[in-house]
Amino acid sequence: MCFVDIAGDKRFGGIGSLVRHDGFFNSQWLYDEAIQDGTLPIDWETFRTNPTRARIQSFERDTGRTVTWTNEDMTSPLTMARLVRASSTMPFVMNPIAVEGQVMLDGGLGTGAGIPLHLAEEDGYERFFFIGTREAGYRKSPMGRGKRGLMRRLCAGQPHVFDALETRAERYNAALDHLDELERGGQALVVRPETMPIHNTETNVGKLRAVFDQGHALAEREMDRWLEWLTD
């Protein structure tokens, strides 16, 4: 629902939302109002009592500092939604919010460049079940001259954002190289899509559903192998 069907709701976003200054993705509705009006129901009691430790990451726009939060910081459904929003606000696409006086952006700008493996490593884990969003062998291309000039203009007055965007491909690829090393050494099981025909701004429900179904079919084929590795 929260990744597929909800994209068909007119409040979700799109060009009209962007023109109205609500962002291409209307994050105020997605992370706040949709919870309050019941569009995105949350089983808060189950989440609150789950002993599993959750960690999410965000990026302070004006300092360049990477910040992490755990479920201990998520004291209510709306507090959780607000922190998740802060950790996933793509620059120029979504309207940011401030947390403790700092304007926050997508954690993929910070440490790991969108590959959150370091969070588990910092917690002392040595084996990793990693679900990727790109096919095997994918690497990001460095920012070209034209795009660099555009980003520099868009990031005027936000030098930390520009630096993070300019270096992101290199940092992202280095994180994937490290993940590949762990996989070769048997320390990581990496789940990758066979293809990824959509981008992170996709709003077409049919295309989103097709990718969801592709992932579901992959899970049905590979589940026994995954469980065997996880219980080894």
C-alpha cells in the first residue's frame, strides 16, 4: 500500500503538487496527514513492543552532519513518521522539515551514500542480509559537467548539500565494493532485483505494481535459500 497503491491518490504528489509548492511528493500528507486520516494505518502497539532495534539516518542540510535515530526516539506514531520523513526527504523533490532546529534531508546524502551497511557494522554485526534496489554490477556515474553546474545553482547557499551530491557516486560505489567483498567472503547475502525499470520519482501505479510483483516472485523463488543462510 505505502509503496504502490497510494501513488494513485491525488494527494500523493506529481507535477501539480510541485506547482502548488507541496513538493513533487507531498510529504506533509504522506508522513503526517495520511496517518492521521487513516489512509496509512499503523499498528503502533506491534511496532512499539517489537524488541528489534531500528536505526534510520538523516543529513543536516546546513552542517553536513549525518544523524541517526533509533526506535527509542520514536515515541509516537507521528514522531516516528516525522523522523522517517526527515530521513527520506529528497532535495528539490520534497519539502524538508526541521528536527531540533536543523533542516534535514535524505540520509543517502550522508555516511554510506545510501548504502546503510555501516549502521549494522557500527552495532557490531558481522553477517548481513542486504536488500538492494539495483541489479548486480550497477554503479553510479560521476556527475557530469552540465549536471554539476545545475546542481551548483540549485544548491546556492547550501555548500554541504552540493558537496554531498558531487561526491555521492564515488562514495556509493565504494560502499557497494565493500558489500561485494563481504558477499564474496560469505558474510553477506545480497538480494538484488533482476531489473529495475523505474526511477525513484515514479508515480505510475501500474509500473510500481509490476516492480512489486517482480520482487514478490523473486522472494517466492529464493525464500528457502535465504532462510537456510539466515539460520546457518
